[in-house]
Amino acid sequence: MKRLIWILWPSFVVAGIAEAVFFTLIDPQELYLFGEPVQYSRAATYSIGFFAFWALCAASSAFTCFLQTGSRELNRCTPPQA
């Protein structure tokens, strides 16, 4: 549970900052998705953007936590070799 909090809380904060910077520079009504203009409302675009930023930041934080684990912790669930 502690590791999940280590991943989700910082990624939430960074996603909020990333969304604020992104949507300060870009108008949500001028976005294109696969060559077509986005047809969602501004609030829906902000929400989808936030969750996309959050998922990306959470993946980055999870990868960092994975890289910080030691070999003993990774191999403790591995059955012994015959």
C-alpha cells in the first residue's frame, strides 16, 4: 500500500501541474485527434487530459520504483532452481 501511495500521490501533483501548463498554452477546442477536431466540451477535454497526464506520470513513477528494488526483493518469490 505504501508503494502505491509513493506512485500515485507524486504523479497526481505532477499531472496537475502538467495539465495547467499544457492547457495554458493550448486551447482545448483547437485540439485534433487522428486528424479530426475534438468534439468534447472543455470540461471533458480537461478531465481526459488530466487522467492521461496522471497515467503517464504514474507509469513513470512506477518504473522508478521498479528500478529501485534490489535483486533480493525481486527474486524472493522465485522458486528454487533444481
